[in-house]
Amino acid sequence: MEDDFTYVIRKALRGLNLAPGDAAARAGLAESEVMGLIRGTFSKDAASRLAPVLSLKPEALAGLPDYEPNAVDLPSVERLDMAFADGQVNAWLIRHDGRSMLFDTGASNSSIALALNAFGAPHLDAAFVTHDHQDHVGGLEEVARRSRVLYLPGGSGHPIQAGDVIAIGLLKIHAFDLNGHCAGALGYRIEGLEKPVCVVGDALFAGSIGGCPTETYLTALELLRRGVFSQSDESVLLPGHGPASTVGEERTSNPFFP
Ligand SMILES: [Fe+2]
């Protein structure tokens, strides 16, 4: 999992611009109890009382230490799981009906080259970028060299924006607005695979969201509700870090969506 409960609580405090002491007072907790949660001492009782103050779903926050989405098994979707800093970053390779496309490019040219070679993908029909953060665009040069078309949100090359629909073989890729974690971020809904698939970049992780400053926090949540949680429960979610999930599982277990 990309985030544990400490990150979720810190992201909510930052998003709502709340100091731990203020949140504790509103929840009827001692500041030391909230600090304990932030530092990694889990208490189901304290988490359940703090959750409503942070507009988090109490059962989901209390259940987060045990949450892990079910493994997603879609034959045409492969996760390129690459080491980055002290964690990892994903790119997603989709091969369907003789076409191949990549979502995000990893943190460096060498890491994406290694991953694509390991998966036997020397050439791509198209590549799409979710947002302009180094761990997602670091391999841009290598991917541009391998791909017939490279779609960059608002960028050079083939710009793409929310509302655009790209047809690749039998698939339709719908770009939609996922601003918040990063200005100009896009999500991609893919139609035509065995199940509906949504590439969400760092806007959403299994059990969490990407960090947002206070200025964009509520917009980020609203855009996720509109663009992702409006989809069917079986829709598969492919995030920029951590495991894949589904809309149904996140509806129940992601604390940010009460
Ligand atoms: Fe990011």
C-alpha cells in the first residue's frame, strides 16, 4: 500500500488546514492521542473519533491497517513496478488486440527501458502521461523514442486535455480532469477491455489520495467523486503508486469518500 493511516490523517489535516491540537479539541481527544496516530500508534477508538472532524469515513479509517484491495486480474493490464526514492512508482502497460499503450513513464529513462524490455514491449502505439511529476515523466525521452504518439497534459508533442477521446484499435480512452494533487493532472477512462479501467495517476491510491495543498484539496475530492466514483463498482483503478483497486472497494474502504 502506498499510504498507511498516518499519511491519511496528515493529508486530511493539511487539506483542511487544521492543526493537530485543533482537530483533537473538536474530536474530544487529547492532543497527544492525535499526535500518537500521526506518529504511527494506531488506536481504533481515537481514529473513529477523529475521522468525522477530518470528514473521513470512520469505519474506513479504523479499518485501514487491515485494508488491502483484492488482486486485480486483467490479462491485458500489466503493472510496471519500478523502484523510486525509498518507495516505488507504477507505469501501466496495456496490450489489447495487437496494440500496446503505456500510462506514465517512470522516474528515469533507464528504469522504464528496463521495465519495457522485461515485458517485451520494444514499441508502443501510444503513451499517455497523467501528471508532470518527476517520478511519472522521468522516462519521457525513452518512451517518446519507443512510442508512435505521446500524449502529454497541456504539454508539447501531442497535447491532451480533459474531454478528449482517443481511439486506439478497439479501445477508447477518455481523458478527464483530476486536478488537485498536481495542476493539469488527467485521469484516463479506458473503454473496450474486459472491464472498465481508470488510470488515476497520483490523484487516488488504494485507501488514500495523493497529497494536496489546502487550496486544491476540496476540488481534488470533488473531481474524484465526479470522474471516478461515478463509475461502476467493477471499474478497475490503476494508481501511480501502490496496488490496483476497484471503485467498489474504494467506495467502502477509502476514508476520503464518506
Ligand atoms: Fe505525483
